[in-house]
Amino acid sequence: MTDPEIPAAPDHRAGPSRRDVLAGSAGLLAAVSGLPVFAPGARAQATGGAPRPHILYIMADDLGSADVGFRGSDIKTPNLDKLAAGGAALGHFYTQPMCTPTRAALMTGRYPLRYGLQTAVIPSGGDYGLATDEFLLPQALKEAGYSTALVGKWHLGHADRNYWPCQRGFDRFYGPLLGEIDHFQHKAHGVTDWYRNNEMVVEDGYDTELLGAEAVRLIGEQDPGRPLFLYLAFTAPHTPFQAPQAYIDLYSGIDDPQRRVYAAMITAMDEQIGKVVAALEARGLRQNTLIVFHSDNGGTRNKKFVGEAEVSGELPASNVPLRDGKGTLYEGATRVAALANWPGRIAPGAKPGVMHVVDMLPTLAGLAGASLGHGKRLDGIDMWPTLAAGQAGRDEVVYNVEPSQGAVREGDWKLVWKVELPPKVELFNLSKDPSETTDLAEQHPDKVAALTARVLDLARTMAEPLQPATAHRLTLSAPPATPR
């Protein structure tokens, strides 16, 4: 596959073949499960006999795929740029189209369509969360002896404490439970949403800086003899667009005031990432730390996906050259800015193949020597050979499947199927058309038929989405809009 605008993936790929998919239900389940084999000897050989790594997993929130320096942006991200240059800039890294589904996919190694979180996000008034019978990444790593901490946004359930991070495998939690807060007041709808472990706390400060400082503190306290899993989930640059004035002043040359603040939020986040990396170096942990960074989805280009804050004017995020953005099934929503860095283990300049956020659980669990034997069947594939040795990435990507739409990628071919009236099927060749400008559905009816059959296979087994029923109930229970 070649792609002039975005780092290219290798031509050879791992994953289920078409023969596997057509072999029947048993063959299909085996093919798409991606169940990794965690043979300790094989893993030690793959990592050169290195001890189990510390893991710093950083996630941005609604970051445009073009809005980092290593993707050519004028927004200043020197710390991310350094990590990308010293490791692998992941040019074909996929997430789900929106926040909650991506975070769920990371935690479970399974597509959200398996457990009902495939549609939209958990709203502030929502009473559901990530199913408690799912076995999560922090649980697996904790069982393997890791110290586990979430610093930042959760957004996988807040109405019941059983959904909260410290009940799902994290030793420590600091940050918000919901999807969107005021970055200075740490409130949603006037209610404080800021926690330390299971207790609400009221603090002053810009949330990006508070999260960075907490991550630095935890690293400073970490026993170097015990491996650390630190999930650092920033709230930036999600709406509302807010930043300290000093960062805004860095972008006085940007005419659009909204883009100016958005850029400031990204640079503020990058500065905190630099401080966290420096803390690892100060403790002598950096050489054996795997750092992964990506956004939860692409930047927002349609105001119906902005969130709960009021936003006026042109939306500031850029996903160029990719089409559209957050909330859609196009590349701009799902193919995100991403990198992986581990000194001496991931070669500088490496350009790994196609991978999806569901792959991170089996990859990290494999490196940690963690057992996933009591979890459910995974969709993720162990991608360490792809990251470390340039082996092939996955052949298939499931963008999403829900009652109104679905999209899958097989090799270079991508199908987008919208079943709402009037229905529409689009087919793209991503190697030749990464911007999805030319619909080839009429020219390749056999490929359309094969990929629509795949979407239907997935739809027949998907769980009922939880969000629509909740949204319907919340809408009907809202007070009347009659003028007073």
C-alpha cells in the first residue's frame, strides 16, 4: 500500500483471510478473535530478554490528526515530535469514531459492538457503563504485578460506583468521570466532576496542568522494582476551548480566536507530556518504558458531535488530508495521530502497518506477561511483532457496526454502508484515495457484496446499543420548553 500524505503501511498484513471468513462460523470466530499466544520464552526473545516494561499510555481527546508537529502542523508539539522521531509514527492507527467506544475498546480488547457501547458516548445523564463482566486491561496488568493508575478522563460509566476506575483494576485514579468538563472549574452542568480515587475533590487549576503534575508525582513515588502502567488520559483539546493566557499568547499569529485557543490547548498538553517523560528519565525508568500516544478519535468537524458546550464559528480541528471527522465512519474520525516509543526496542523511523486500538490490550498484556485466559474472546491482535520487527499489521479493520450504519476495511478496500433512508453504500480504495473522494461501488459490485456480507455478519451478533434507549428516556423526561 502506498500513501503519499500519511506514512505507509507494509504491503503484507496479518489477520483473517477471506478464506477464513468464508469458512463458516467456527473459522470466522477463530479468524477474527486475534487471540494472542503468550509464551514466556517467545516473548522474552521478541523483546531481547528485556525486563517487563513500564507502560505510559497517553490519550488525547478530540485531537485533529493533522494537529501535531510530526504530521506537519504549525501547532507546537516538540515533545510529541521527539517521541515520534525516536520511535514509530503510526500512520495507520485506528480508533472508534467517538470517545466512549474508543476507551472501551482499549480497556477490553474487544469491539464495542460486542457489549452495547458502539453508539455515541455515555451522556452526563446516562446510567449505564462498560459492562462489569468485561475483563479489563488494568485488571490483567494488576494480576501480573503491575502498579496501575489512571490520571485523567474515564468516560466509561459514572452513575454506579461499580463502573468507576478503582473498581475496574486501577489502584489509583485522579481526574473526571464524565466526558466533558470546564477545564478550570472541573464541573459539568455546574456539578464538580473531579475525583481522587473514589472521593470528589475540589481544586483550583487548569486540568491539563493538574493531570501532568499528578502523573509526575506518581512516577516520583513509583518503586522502580515494580512495573508501572500509567494511563494518562488528557481532556485536551476537547471543548470547551479554554487555555491559560500564556499559551494563547504563543499563537497571536492565528487570526481565528477559536483555533488560537485550540492550538494553545494542544501545546499545553505537549508541555505536560514533556514533564512526564522527564520524570521517567529522572527516576532512571525511561529506557525501559514503552510510551504509546494517540487521540481517542479524529478532530471534530461537525457541530452535532462537539459535545455539550456551546461552540460558535468554524470548528478548529484539522484532519487533512483525511475526510470528515469525529462521529462519522470516514478516515478523519478513526485514523488518528499516534506514535509508539521504546528506546532500543522500537527502531526510530519505523512505519508499522495497520493496527486498531483493540490491539493494544493483547500487545501490552503480552509484553507484561499477563494472562488473559479468563477474559472473553478478543478482537485485538498482538501487535508487538509489527511494532518491533516491522511485520505485517492487520488485514481487517471494523470501523463500527450499529443499527443505522457500518464500515469495514479489508486490505486497501473500505466499505461505508449507511442504512438510514435513503440508504447509501460507498467503496473506497485507501491506497489510492486516502481522502475518500472517489466512490468505486458501481465499478466493483463483487467487492461491495463481500464487504456488506461482512457487515451483516457482525450486525447479527452485535449487542443492542445502550445509548439510544437512554437518550430517548432523557429526552422524554426533560422539562417542557413552553415559554414562561
